[in-house]
Amino acid sequence: MDSVEPSGLQPGEGAPGCPQKGLLQPSDSSELVQECLQRFKVTRTQLQHIQASLLDSMEQALTGKASSAPGVQMLPTYVDSTPHGNEQGNFVVLELGASGASLRVLWVTLTGIKGQRVEPKSQEFVIPQEVVLGTGQQLFDFAARCLFEFLDAHSVRNQGLQLGFSFSFPCHQTGLDRSTLISWTKGFRCSGVEGQDVVQLLRDAIQRQGAYNIDVVAVVNDTVGTMMSCEPGVRPCEVGLIVDTGTNACYMEEARHVAVLDEDRGRTCVSVEWGSFSDDGALGPVLTTFDHALDHASLNPGAQRFEKMIGGLYLGELVRLVLAHLAEHRVLFGGYTSSALLSQGSILLEHVAEMEDPSTGAARVHAILQDLGLSPEASDAELVQRVCAAVCSRAAQLCAAALAAILSRLQRSREQQILQVAVATGGRVLEQHPRFYSILQETVKLLASECDVSFIPSVDGGGRGVAMVTAVAARLAAHRRLLEETLAPFRLSREQLAAVQTQMREAMAKGLRREASSLRMLPTYVRATPDGSERGDFLALDLGGTNFRVLLVRVAEGGVRIVNQVYAIPECVAQGSGQQLFDHIVDCIMDFQEKQGLRGQSLPLGFTFSFPCKQLGLDQGILLNWTKGFNASGCEGQDVVYLLREAIKRKQAVELNVVAIVNDTVGTMMSCGYEDPRCEMGLIVGTGTNACYMEELQNVAGVAGDSGHMCINMEWGAFGDDGSLGMLSTCFDVRVDQVSINPGKQRFEKMISGMYLGEIVRHILLHLTSLGVLFQGQQTQRLQTRDIFKTKFLSEIESDSLALRQVRAILEDLGLPLTSDDALIVLEVCQAVSRRAAQLCGAGVAAVVEKIRENRGLEELTVSVGVDGTLYKVHPHFASLVAATVRELAPRCMVTFLQSEDGSGKGAALVTAVACRLAQMAHV
Ligand code: 0WK
Ligand code: BGC
Ligand code: BGC
């Protein structure tokens, strides 16, 4: 292939010492011809250089890092798999831009049965030049009219038509049906389209024309359509190559290598857009003056330089420029040039292909040149064919170098020594030009010898491939609709949240008046928050959350010091007998005392008991009902302080003096109140959920006194147990409630707290799997297992720092066979469930702070809320969503949320300390 270096004669310049001006001497003319044709010779080294430089440009673009030299674009197409062969349905396909100023409409039927093909119906429409260069609206209205003309002509019934839009220009895609045009190529230059979403422009045009209701579900680059139209055969077709008016290729890249996609598994199709490749270093040496002249006169000078050396829109023009050059230098047509020969675009691709045809070429040359107003000699005709061959061979070789770059990329990203791959090809240059294809294949073999490549000409120009992608997009769109329908009830409006706030206020008022209400509004006998004068050592118990803790709390001048130990409450104890449970509690206390060297010391004990208790005093609390998976027998209706004391007696742990029993919300409020005296509300969002706040004593029926305050344990977990939340309850909430150990109870809690969110998500995932939206409809044993989807997974999956791949890792550990789309859907389900929980919780807090503000007749209230609970603390967005909802629903309250550091054990100790201080004052 190596050829001699060119001699460098300039246009119109004769060889030095040439005797007479005008006709060149035979030796000179052949030299000029030789020199001219030589310019189109590309050496193997140059091709390898182009291959290497294009590969660099591809890998640079994949990293998303901008590069100085205009290079290839590597645009994601959101096509993540080659055809499965089971795609089925009838689809309309609109092809725009694949082959010059024409568009094609097809009706494609996919049978879903491998090898069973239905011939697509199609119709081509020529796009008038004034439309190609007009406004975007003109172009898309023209496309819509052609569409309707085709549908009328083929009497397609107007229902649920799904359309795949093959749009063969460089686009930034952000989804299968969202694509923004980067820049026009190939002679198109409609205004008002670059930077716009071309799917929306087509939808608007279809709307404007109005005759048919067509859903545009996918936009596809023509290279992708060509690749996807390949029948799944022995070798996967993983490259799509187009050489028509323009040229481009796509291929299946490892998703993890496409930086913009944040994906790590599977493959995704990337449109290379190699037409814009123009690395001076690599292309400079092969670009000729004819290329520069062509580019200069083109609609987009400086752009698509590589395409202008290969694409069918330009091959004829290059030939024309060379012929005009040779004619002007009197080595062709006797130096005669016609206006047609000098007119841009007068020689078309078809002309070049015909003139090169080995059998009919010579005759065609004469006919074509005569049409151009020329009367060629035989030698002229032979030289014209040599020019065509030079221009087209170079084009085929350059195309091969680019394709070889893709093959090297595939080899590299697949870490394969020998790459076996099939390349689907399409486009009139490949289909019509007699030698382009063979030169391409030979040169690829030369440049990518370690690749075993088979070329598969596309049979219908990619129409079927576009329909395949449309089928996938239609399936995904249907899944999206089903997902939206499933999650819609979880998307609460401001009105719905305000209604929850109002209902909670009404239930609070009724509960305080001891009328029937789902909010028991239990007096806690805590009348004051700490004032900082508390002192002493206290034992504290913290039962009811994720962990049971025994604490030693020292309240001193310098603050509070805590030593604590976590003990497990086995399910069999939590759901055994009350005696067992309280004996277990005392065992833990005695173990703690042992370890802390407290045996024999009688310390006042504060008991955080996080269940609904009707308190008759600070140290008397009748358990109303268990919640959160506890169900120890013989406790409900009992005074739990008494039960504890009985257990202490049984265990002869005489030194224990139970002074106070507090709810964890109260303990949390007190614990935070010790740091911030404005803290007048306690909130727990953990295994369960609940809130307490300082209410005006005068508003608390059944408790003596009408001045001062008392902390009220709202037990808001039970809000809605009277059915008042029915309008918000979804079938998934009902399912979770039905299988819980306390059906019909704690309905508000079951929509918010950690014990239940994972189960709600699991039921939604089961539902979506049954609809085929998830896991390809495969129900897995694992997902049918209760409590397998822990609420902590929501916090992990929704964390911003987690890429989709980690979401998938969590789910794979659950043994769920999932795709990246599945992981995205699971993420959305988690977000919808946790968002609703946080908003409902926010509506509850808004109700309480507004109550406090109105209690005090204040225009504005500044208040702090002490918060604890794993869900609130660990979930990445829960706290901010609660705060945002409170700001929305209680704008006249400045609410600060204080995360309790030491839990409510400290609070229980402080309540005990206050009780001890008040008791001492009473004895003074
Ligand atoms: C820590 C508190 C405890 C409360 C728990 C709630 O010290 O009283 O019950 O938070 O959160 P959970 O452990 O249920 O997530
Ligand atoms: C466009 C590509 C297209 C190619 C072949 C180029 O001009 O930029 O998107 O694939 O032509 O039609
Ligand atoms: C209990 C409350 C407790 C809350 C948070 C609920 O199930 O009924 O008493 O405050 O959980 O732990």
C-alpha cells in the first residue's frame, strides 16, 4: 500500500522551465495527474496513526473530560442491550436524516418469534430544500404531514400508535425519549432546533397536525437502528456502521467506562459521532486542498471534517473539485470547464458509484459528463474513473481506520486477545458503491488483524432496529406508567398534609378533653423541663427501641456523664411472659451493676419505657397496649413499675429504687432540654414513632391544677386507628397492617417508623414484580420473605453518595436478579415511601408546634424539638424532609430540631433528678 511521496506542484503552476503557457507537456500532465491522485493516497502508517488518534479521542470522550482537539463525541444512546428477539408489536418508524434530504416512514411488525420476519411497509418522502434550510417548525410539520399521509395510505387504525424516531444527527440523549440536537450535519440547517429536544419538537408537530394520536416513545440514531436490526445470530452484532450522506458508527461499550452514565454493570450503546473527528496531527497530512475547498464552501466550515472525507454527500463534490482542478490545468477535457462542472454539488454519490462500476462505469462516465455539459475524450473518461477511485478508496480506507479504532476499543474494554464481533452496516455508499465495501473489509483486516470481524449488511436500513428499540422503550414507558400509578398514592400534596395536620389538631383537642380520640394524649406528670440545678448519680433503663440499655448517669456541675451497656431482648422474651421480660430486665441491671461496681449502692432509677402508658403518677404507668413487636403476656393493663419492682423483689435486687417511668419521647425532650431550655417537644422516629410536648395544665382534663405545664405523651403512633387516615392508606399499608401482630393498631406508626417502612417497600416490590415491571416479572423466594427488606436498606439505597452500582450490590445480596433499570426503580420506591413517612411526621410536628403557639397566643413561636430514633438519625433525607414540611405547614413557628446524643436514658435520669429535687424541697 505504501506509495511514492507527492511532488508538490501547486494548482495552475507548470513544471519549472515549461516551454509555453497553456497546455502542459504530456510528461507534465501525467505528473500533475499523478501528483493530484497521489494526494488521495493514504499510507498504512497514516491509517494506523488515524486509528490510534481516533482511539485516543474515543477514550478521552468516554471519561467525559473535555479535550482541546475537536474529536469524536461518544454519545450515550440509552440502548443497553442488543435485541433479545422477543420484542413484539406494531410500530411506526420515522427516519429523518439518514439519507440526505429525504425522510422515510415505515410500519414495522415485530413478531417476537426468532427468525419470523414481516416485511415492513415503507414510503420515502423528499424534503424540499427550503424545508431543509428553513425553520425547525417547518421541518417537523413536514415530517408530521408525511407521517399522516403514510398512515392514511396504509389505513392504519388510529389507536395507541407507538413511534420510533430515527434521527441521524449528533444528539445529547438523557433517555430513550429525550434527545437534544447538538448540531446539524449533512446539509441540514433548520433554525430553532439545535439545543432543543427533538422528540418534543416532533410531538408538538404531531399535536399541531392533530389527525393521529401517536406516542413518540424512542429516538434512535441511525447507526443504532442498523445495529439493532441485526438478527441475533452466532455472533452478537455489537457495532453499527453507516456510510450514507454522512457517516458514523455505534458500538456496545462496557457501561462502567461511560463516565456520564454512573453505571458499572452491563453494556450500553454509544454513538461515536466520528464525523467530527479532526485531529490535525492525524488528519492534517491526509487532508488535501480539495478537502479544504470543500469544507470552506460547506454549510458548516470547520465541522465534520472526517465525515467530509467519507460521507456520500461529499464524495461527488470532492470528485468534482478534482475534475475542475484538472480541467483548469488543461489535463482534462482539454482544459474546458462547464458551468455545471464548476457548480457545487453537481456530481452526486450516485454518479460516482455509477462511474466506478467495473462493467458499466465507462459508459456512464460519458453520459454523466455530457449531462454536465462536457464532451469527454476516452482518456478523460479513464482519468475521471481514476479520480473517483482515488477519492472513494481513500474514503473507504479512512472509514476502515475508524472502524479499526472501534474494534481495538472493544478488544481493550473486553480484555479479549481475539475479538469476535459482527458489524451491521447500512447506507447507500456501502450499498451502492462497487468497491467501497471490499476496500473497507480489506483495510480493516489489515489494521485490526487480531479481530475476527463479520460484516452484516442491514436489510431494511435499520427500520426494524428502530422498532426493536421502540419496543424496548415502549416496555420501559409502560413500566414507568405502572410505577407512577403504584407510587402516586405515596406522593402527598400540600393539601393532604395540611388535612393530616388539622385532623391531628382535632384529635389532640379531643384526647386532652378525654373524649374519644385516636390520640390518647397521656399526662406524664413531668411538669418542668430541667433547670440545670439537678445533681446526683442515677440508674436509668431504656426499653422499647432497637436496643435495651442500662445506664449510669452522673449529673454534676460540669454536666452529665453517662456509662451504659446495651443488652439484647430476644424475641422470645419480648413475646414471652411479662415475668420473663421483667426478670430479664433485672438480670441485665444486676449484670450492669456488677460490671460498674455498683452492687450494694441504692441509686434512684428512671425507667424509659417506650410504650403507651396511662400514668397515674411519675412512678406509676399502666401499660395500655404493647407496640413495636413486643407482646409479653400479663402486662397490658398492669402498672409496669409494679411489674419491675416485683421482678426486683424476685431477684432480691433490693438496692434498686424505681423513682420515675418516662416515655422515650419525654426522656428525649428532657435530655435535650438540659442543653436548650426552649426544648418543649420530644420526637421519636425509630422502631416506632411518637411525640410529646409541654401542654398548658389547664388544657389537660383529669389532672388537677390549671396553671403551669405538663408534658403530654401523645402516642401519635395510634393516630388514625379510628380510620381517619383511611384516605391516605394504600393497599400496601393495609397488607403490612394485616400481617402485623397488632392489626388495626398504630396505623400512623405503620406509615412512618422503621419497623414498617422496609415491609411497605417489600410489598410494593412484590406488586411491581407481579406486574412484570421489576426483575422481569420473576418473583423470588427471598422477596417473599417477611422483614427481608430492612428499613436500613432505604437509608443505604437513598444515600446520595451511593452510585447505582452500590444500590445493586445491596439488592444482589438479597439474592434479587436485577438490571440497572430495576435498581433505579427500587431506589424510586424507597424514596417515595420514606418521603411520605417524613412528610406525615412533619405534619404531626407542625400540628404540635402550632398548638403550643396558639396556647400562648403568640404571633410567632421559637421552639426546639428533641429528636431521637435510628430512622431519623440515619436516613439521609428524613430529617430535612420533616423540617421542610414543618416550615411549609407551620410558617409562624421557628423550629429547631436537636438530635439527642445520649438518648432518653439521660432524660429518664433527669426526670428522676427533678423528681428527687422536688421531693427534697417537699421534705424541707
Ligand atoms: C434512642 C432512645 C430510646 C428510643 C430509641 C428510639 O434512647 O429511648 O426508644 O432511640 O429509636 P430506635 O432505637 O427505635 O431506632
Ligand atoms: C450524523 C450521525 C449519523 C451519520 C450517519 C452524521 O452526520 O452526525 O448522527 O449517524 O451522519 O447518518
Ligand atoms: C410507642 C411509644 C414510643 C414510640 C417510639 C411507639 O410504638 O407506642 O410509646 O414512644 O413507639 O419508641
